[in-house]
Amino acid sequence: MVTSKHELFDENLQEKANLFKALSHPARLQILQFLAEAKTCISGDISDELPLSRTTVNQHLKELKEIGLIQGHIEGSKTNYCLDYNKIAEMKELLGGFLNEFQLPDGFCCK
């Protein structure tokens, strides 16, 4: 039986890795920031707001939808995109918990 290296890690670490991967591109971060600042669903072409082609933006939107950070609802010929606030709250808790695992002693220095 062949096991991928990915399967050697528990589900919690795999979930974190998938989230970090989704957040690892500046275009995806900018899309999330844009939607957060808009405080509403965006109907229309988000690529107008980014220095990327529509095709590239659509690929990044797909990645964000797959991880669940955004939702896209088709209305007529347009898709409305908005943040999934429940998933964002879950992400904040997951990231905060992960970073809190790193407790360094006072005055820690690695030389």
C-alpha cells in the first residue's frame, strides 16, 4: 500500500496546511481584503480591482471558494462574491491557536 507523505500528518495539521496554502498568494489576500473592506457582496468583475487578468482572478476566486473563505452566488449573468464570515471566524481561531503554540522563553535568541 502506497501512502502519500500528506497522509502521514493528522487532520488538524492538514487543515491548517490547506488554509495556509490558500492564503499563500498575495492576489488571494488582496481579494479577501477587498471583500472585507466592501462589507457587502460584490456583484461584477473583481478583476477591475486587481492588477491581474480576469482569468487569473477567477482562478484565485476558485481557490478561495474551495477552502470556504468566500461564497459565490450566481444571479443572472453575474456572480456575487462575499466573505463567509463563519469560515473567517474559524480561520482566525485556527491561526491564533496555531501561533499561540509557539511560546518562546523571555530573552530567547538563537545564534
